[in-house]
Amino acid sequence: MSLLCKLVPERCIACGLCQIEAPDIFDYDEEGIVLFAQEPEAQQQFVAKAEERNVQKAYQKCPVRAILLEKS
């Protein structure tokens, strides 16, 4: 089963918690809004098995649910 991560940038408040938990996955634009580190233009991407735990922690800590997770 794969983990699909989706971003909702309009919800992001630039708190930085997601990058603390998963720095290889999440980054920020010049305004501090979340984006994917490897694919800044993407709104969703599958998460590598090695990063699933970190991404799940980031999802749990996001206070505004700018990160969504789906198992597929």
C-alpha cells in the first residue's frame, strides 16, 4: 500500500512544523508556504517508505491540515 501526500497551500500558515518533521519532503516558497522539496510545482506525491513515518508526524502536527494523507 502506498501513501499519497497532498498539499493544500491556501490553508498553510507558515508555522514550519512540517519541515521540522520531514525536511527531505517539505520546503517553503518565498512567503513561507509549504511545497514539496523535490517537486515544488506538485500538489501531491507518493511518499517513499523510508519517509512515511516522518510525513505522518508532519501531518499530525499541522495545525491547519494543509497536509492530507491517503492510502492507496
